[in-house]
Amino acid sequence: MTTPASVRVLEMQMLLLKRIWKTNLTLSFLQPLLFFLGMGLGVGSLVDDRASSSEALGDISYATFLGPGLLATTAMLTAAGESLWPVLGGFKWDGSYEAMAATRLTAPQVVRGQFLWLAVRMGIAVGGVAVVLAVHPDTRSWGILPAVPAALLCGLVFTAWITAWAASREYDTSFSNVQRLVITPLFLFGGAFYPVDSLPDALRPVAWVTPLWHGVELCRGFVLHTLGMTEALGHVAVLAIWLIPGWIVCDRLFAKRLYR
Amino acid sequence: MTVNEQPAIRAKSLTKKFGDFEAVRGIDVEVRPGESFGFLGPNGAGKSSTMRMIAGVSPVTSGTLEIFGLNPATHGSEIRNRLGVVPQADNLDGELTLLDNLIVYGRYFDIPRAECVARAKELLDFVQLSERSSGRVESLSGGMKRRLTIARGLMNRPEMFLLDEPTTGLDPQARHILWDRLYRLKQQGVTLVLTTHYMDEAEQLCDRLVVMDAGRIVAEGSPRELITRYSTREVLELRFGAGSNAEHEGRLLGVGDRLEVLADRVLVYADDGESALHEVHTRGLQPESSLVRRSSLEDVFLRLTGRSLEE
């Protein structure tokens, strides 16, 4: 009869989503579609004509290379958008976390509810990308199915750490810098737009430790069937190693801030 | 009945520090189930810090605190499950409807959805907001929001209801509606604990109260007891005009039991205000205005702390 606490927290967010779902869903489709068309087909028409590109991309079109990675970048961008101001707002401006803290909910349950909400929120956006991939013949693949949860796992890593950052701030002054100095560089250098191997030697290891690269590789590997089991498990393990401490930090920060 | 034999609140030498600042400096409080209990004091007296510890959302710095016989440090969730809370600042969800605000909150307590809907409707009726149940919270007045917060706090049918300055910032009419609702809860046997810096509120709602000042309890008792102990039956208020009240102190000595000279008036504490006024006139003093009234908690507070409650 009882419902998990995180689901009960999610119910509140879903009521709010119900008010804005039309614009939300439209935007979820529109943004990745624009990226896919603009970059995949636009830039792709330049790239695909070059002899060296088939070597670097492995005999696939640029759109095919780019598309699956957008699953992971979309998850990351959604996580960043929904975990900075909304999280600080829950503490400071609308008091929604404070209201939860006064009930039988505990801080870890509030955190779990927040993460579950982000999973739903990212799921909508990533789902939009998945539909675009399924429509395009070169990326249509059963591999999209495991790629979606892989993208969500990658997005949860960002959710955890960005939520932790927001929960530890008194003001939102640093938030646009998080977007500019963390999210945008990762977006550009995380291997979604070109293989990390084309980066200068010194930069490659940086890409390898960032969670986005592992998310992009997982998604691309699943969709294009280029991933071995060991590799896949390796990527998942790295993402888990990023996620778990971030989650623990969130639990602590929420407890400290809500019960002080 | 075993639950009810426990005190609802038992605090011993309770303190709360924020860094170097000691907000609560060792207080002893015991509240019986079904009692209406108040923390009266000015801003910064430590009322809200005490309240947050009782609500199980703020760790105790030292001393002991038991709520329903349970330790909030280890049974916070269990305690909060049996409490209703009305925080000082409204934290309703402005974008949701009134009904949804209550349902969502009820769900935090894992109350089945259908039951939440039934309770929410019943409580909206109780706080006289039924007609607006599908409207959005943003459109409500301050008094209505406070009533909705009260309804929300009752969703889990709490044994004890905590209200932190429930009527601060509300107009007199809104305050009276709210007092009426709280009085009904009290009649239903709900333990009420409230903080206030309004003495009339404390007199209206509290069976017993403590007066807090600078983190300490300076007096405890029923409103009547406190007035009897720290004040006289009546008070004569004399106004001699701006700036000249203090000059008259010397000539008033001996009238009534005690004098209190404030910036705008002189208070003469006497069991019989009218005969004190007669004495003032006999001494040839001509105040611009005079008023005989019953003693209030404001007088108690003035006596105990040397300061007025509402600055």
C-alpha cells in the first residue's frame, strides 16, 4: 500500500509539469532535431566529402556519428538546466524542500525524489532525441533502447554534482559560470562532435575522465553496435564511480541545510 | 492512552547555538497533551529556534529534548509524522492549486491518494477556502495563505500542532478568523504550541505560556497567573504630552504600587485604577489624557524585561 518516498516527491513535480508539458515536450523534440539537422546534415555535408573523415569516423556519415552522442549531451544539458536555480530555489525562494523537511520525509528521501524527477525530466528530453534517431534510417537501431538508460545514467552524474553545487551555495552568482566553464566545454570537448582521438595528445586524457565522454561512447556504441561487453561495463563503472560520491555528497548537504 | 500519558514536549537545559551565537540558553519546558502552550517574546528571543528543535528540523546543541517521549535526533521522521507545522514564512507552492497543495503535502506522509483528496476537501472547508479550491495559491491574500498553511499542517491529523507566529502581518479581521479556527482545534483536543509577540494572541489561545527573552525563560504560568504575579489588577495610563512624562515621575511617587515611565506615557500599576486617578488629581496633576484598563501580558513583559514587546 505504501508508495516509495521518492515517488511521492515526484508526484509534486509531475503536477507542476502537467501545467507546462506542451511547451516542454515540443522543446524537447525541437532542440535535438535542430542540432541533428544543423550539425549532422549541415556540417556533415562538408565532413563527409573529405577522404580523411571516413578514416576518423569509421566509414559512417557524420550525422550517424553525431546523432547517438546527442542522447548523452541532451541528458547533461537538461541536468544542468534543472539542477542549478531550481535546487537553490527549493531551499531559498519557494521553500519547497523546507516544506518537505517538516514532514516525515528524510533528507535522503528528498534527494532521491529530486533525482527521480530529474530522471523523468531527462527521460523526456532524451526520448525526443531517441525518436529523431529512430526516424533517420542510418541511426535506426535496437541499440537506441539501451542507449537511453545509458544517457540517463550519464545525466544523473551531472544531476548529482550540479545539485550538490547548488545545495551548497547561498547565492546563484556562480551558476552562469558553471554553465559557461563546465557544461559548455564538456559539451564541446566530450567527444560528441568529433572523436576524442582527433584532440591534441594532452587533451585526450581530460576527455577520458569526464563523465560525458563515457556517456557519449556508451550511447554511440549501443546505437552503432560497435561496443564490446567489457568496454560497455567499463564505461558504466566509471559513471558509477562518478555518481555514487556525488549522491552521498548531496545526501549530506541536504541534511545539513534542511536540518540545521 | 499510553501515548497520552507522555508529555507532548519535555525539554531540560535545552540550548541551541549557531556558531558563536547562543539562540537558546538552557530552557526547561514541559507541555502536556491537549494543552495550549505559548512562547511569548520579542523578535530574537529564541522562540523560533526552540520551535524548530521541537519540530524535529533542528538538532539540539545541548540538553535533552523529548517529543512524545522520543528523541528527535534518532526519531525525527517518526516525530514529524505526528506533528503539524505552520512555519513563520509561507512555503506553499504558488503554482499549484489549493487542493493540490494539500494533496501533495498529504502524500509526503504516505497517506493514500483518495484519503488525501477527502481530507483536503474537508480541511479546505474547515479553513473556509472551499470555493477557491481549484484556484491557484498565488491569487490568495496573506490571511488566506496562512489559513491554507494551517489546513496543510493538519493533513496528517497531527497530535500536536506547532505554529510559529501564526498571525504576524495579518490584519485584525484575518487574525480573528484564524484564532477562531485554532480555538476549534484546541476544543478537539489537539495540543497547540505557538510562538507570538502579540500578548492578546497569547491571552486568547494559551492555557499556559513562557515568556522568553534573550534565549532564556523569564517567567512561566497561565496568562492570568502571570498577570497576578507580575502586575496589578488594573493599570492607569497617563499622558502628560510629548517629552514631559518623565518630569512628572517625582510627583507621582507613591500613587499605586509601582510606576513605569515610557516615552509616550506613564503607567501607574494599581489594583484600583480609579482611586489612583483620584489621587493624581488630588495632587494637582492635570494629565492630557488618562485611561484605566485591565493589566495585560504586555505589562508582565515590561516588568520582566524592562522593554516593550512590540517595538
